[in-house]
Amino acid sequence: MKSVIDYFVDLYKENKQIVLLSYCYAAIAVVFTIVAGLFALINQPLGVSLLVIPLVAVIALCMNVVFWALVHLAIDSQSKKIAKKSAEKTAKKR
């Protein structure tokens, strides 16, 4: 069974940095939510103010997912246009 570190190393080697980055944002959000909850048990205003960090991490994660979805959409549409043009050129040559 692979450890978490081995899984992250494999993601990095496979050039899947976006997945790795998404996991990091999610981990930051979860860890700081727990930390903020623990601080809120001791000092409520401090715990509530610490909730800004996971909120920013979740917003960054959502923006990152939307951005990469748009990038992949643009790449797919561009590659389809290129494939269509090359198919037309080969059809004209025949």
C-alpha cells in the first residue's frame, strides 16, 4: 500500500500539479478549520478570525478549478479545430 507521500510524489512525476495543488488547498482548508475550532473553544473572536484562512483556501481552490476547466475547454476546442482543418486538407489532397 502506498503512503500519502508516495502518492504525492507520483502525482508530481506525472505532471499532475493541478491535482496536487487542489489537494494542498483542501488540506489547508481542513487543517485550519480544525485549528480555528480549537482556538474558538479558548477564545471565540480569535477562532472566528482564523476562519478567514480556510475561507481563502476554499475560494482559491474554486477559482483554480474553474480556471483550469476553462483552460482545458479552450485547449480541447482549439485541438478540435486543428484536427478538423487537417482532415479537410487531407480530404482535398485525395
